[in-house]
Amino acid sequence: MRSGFRWRQGAGDATRGGSPGARRIVWPRTLAAKRNAALLPEHLRFVHEEARGGVLHCFVLDCSHSMLSGQRLALAKGLLVALFDQARATRSEVALVCFGGVGADVRFGPAVPRWWNERWLAPVGGGGGTPFVSGIETASALLDRATLSKPSQERWLWIFSDGRINASPSRPAAADRVVFVDFEQDGKVRLGRCARLAREWGGSHLMPRQLIL
């Protein structure tokens, strides 16, 4: 993908949807996905053409207490550093919304990230409850403002969470694409809430190991 973010083929292709900048169908990949079945919308594979108005990647980071287990938050922050570095190289804008405890706030952007990403991300801590709705509402308001200031910009919403949430907010209308990066670890009981929301929102669902940085 030209947006500067890549993952393994077959691990959740964010070019499947028909969002702006992703209109031309790649028929060999589409037919390979279809195999012998009847052609369905989920089989379609598209060429991603770089948005003429640039790209904004809005990251929503779950900083609740459950993300401290198994170093999930540390892994998420490490991935964010690498993703911010890639955005800087492609001159893409990013924003970071953190939620945890009793609320959510914008920690960065929207702006092209700087070289000291690791230094300012390191102090971001975790703990408390999981105000997921507040995090999504904060990101939605940010994306709405971006739509007004740069209407031709392509807007991606990335949600880094383990899915320990008890609410299902509406999909932010201003997000052209949605990607859930699921930090729920393998165990006896998996809630699968990130995967479910990804399906409901027409987004992609990835595990951290599926991101190639």
C-alpha cells in the first residue's frame, strides 16, 4: 500500500473496500479469492491509488489496565513508533487518541510525525477502566474536523485494543477505512470483540504479528 503501512497478504486486506482511492478491481487476486464460489463483494480486491489530498492515519490506543497484562501496551507502543516513522517518510499525517481510566484525549496531531516519536511515546502509561466509547467519540470528532479542513484527504482509523470493552459505539462516519489491531491474547476464553466490531463496521481485523513494519 502506498500509504506507508504494510501487512502480510491474506492477513486482512484493507484494500478490499470501495473507499475513495480504492476503485480499480484487481481481477487475478479477486478470482483467486473467489475460487469456485459465486462472486461476492467480500471477494473483491482493489488497487489502492494514493489519495490526491494526502492521508491521515488516526490511531486510537487502548491504555486501560487490561493492556498492561502480557506487555500488550508496550507492544502496541512499539508498533506505533514504527508506524509513525513510516508515516513521516511518506509525509502522511497522523493523530493519536489515548483512552483509559475515565476518559480519552488527543496526544498528538493531526500532523506529520517527527523523528522523536519513541521519546514522547515512552511516557504513555496505562491503568484503570476502558472508556472505549469516549475514545471512539474523541477520534470521530477529530476526523470530522479533518473532513472540514481537508475534504479531499483520505482518513484511516486504526484501533489498537484487546477488546475488553462492554459497549459498541457507532462507526465514525468520517473514517474512510477502519483497521482493528487486536491485542487479545490466546487463552481459554476469547471474547472476540475486536473481530466482531471490525465486521460490523466493514473494517479489517489484524493481530499484531500480522503487521509487517
